[in-house]
Amino acid sequence: MTDRGWTLWARCRGMDTTTFFPQKEDGRLAAARAEAAARSICRSCPVVAECRDTALQAGETHGIWGGMTYAERRAFARARKLGRVLSA
């Protein structure tokens, strides 16, 4: 089990989770707006790295975690594995 104490400091704590899980069924524009809103919140979050790393460890395939989409998290993990990420 991982330590989830970092969630106490997350900017998204107590927010509507739909912002972080955009639905394509709602339309591209609505999904893009939700994604932009989530990224904006993540940019100012003091525990963004912990959030991202939790999603990577859990293999989370949906939502914005650590300011990244699933595809971005996969690319980040590959780059990290190849030693192309200087700091995480």
C-alpha cells in the first residue's frame, strides 16, 4: 500500500472530480475545457509529482493526474525508463 498523505495538500482536494476525468461523449470542446481547467489546477499544486507518480504506479489509464493525460504519463514513464528525464 502506498502512502497517500500527500493528498491532504492536493489543490484538487474536495473539487468535483469530473474536471479531472473529461468525457469525450460530452463533446470535444467540453472535454478540452475540462482538461485545461484540470491542468490549470495541477500547475499550482504542491504535490503534482506525487500525484503523477501515484497514477504511474497504479497504472491509471483515465483522467488527468499530475497535470498529465494517460498518453503523457505513458510517454513520461518511457522517457524516465530510458533515462531521458533529468528530474521528476
